[in-house]
Amino acid sequence: QFVESGGGYVQPGGSLRLSCTAPGYRLDGYAIGWFRQAPGKERQGISCISGGGSSFNYADSVKGRFTLSRDKAKNTVYLQMNNLNSEDTGIYFCGAVSEGLCLTHGDYRRVGNINWGPGTQVTVSS
């Protein structure tokens, strides 16, 4: 399964960097999406990065504040989150997504057989 880490409690305007990996699986070639599940809401895709690491899609709600990157050697995908606000509060998950659908249409349809991880909690509050 995927394993997310790096969440925490931060004040508005603060930053966090989330990490995503999948022990036992190589993420090379997979487009990876980040998803957020806000309290009382459904899980929603917010950003994705291509398998090669050079193309991205960001939801309007995070564009300009969140940045994706990936480290092939560490088999890890990162989500740098800056200028956080209370609406960013939620549990963050990562997953393999369809590269074409995500990058072109913002469709975060999952692919592959790596299960959801437990997510990592992000709380933004003063």
C-alpha cells in the first residue's frame, strides 16, 4: 500500500512537505496523484505528477501554493504545501493515477493495484 507522511498541525500561512512512497513497489513510471479528504467531505484529487516527473496538474484550490516533485532514487513523491489555510485541513492520501487523464483533464482515476494508505493528517488552525 501507499504510505504518506509529513502531516501535522500548522498555523495559517505555514508550510508542510508531504511524502508518498509504497514499500515493495517501484513508483517509476506511475503518475502519482495527491488526494485530500476534508472533514465531512469526499476524497478529492488535488494534484498529480507524471511518471517522468516533468508534467503536473493542480486543482485551482492549490495552484500557486502547492508544488509536486519526485525523487526516483528514494522512490518518493513529495507535495510541498505553502501558504496553507484552514480549507487545506484534511487527510491527505496519494495514489497511482492515469497519467493522460489526470494531466489533461484533471481526472484522478486510480490505476494499478497498490492500495490506499492510511493518509496523513494536516490541520491548519490558529
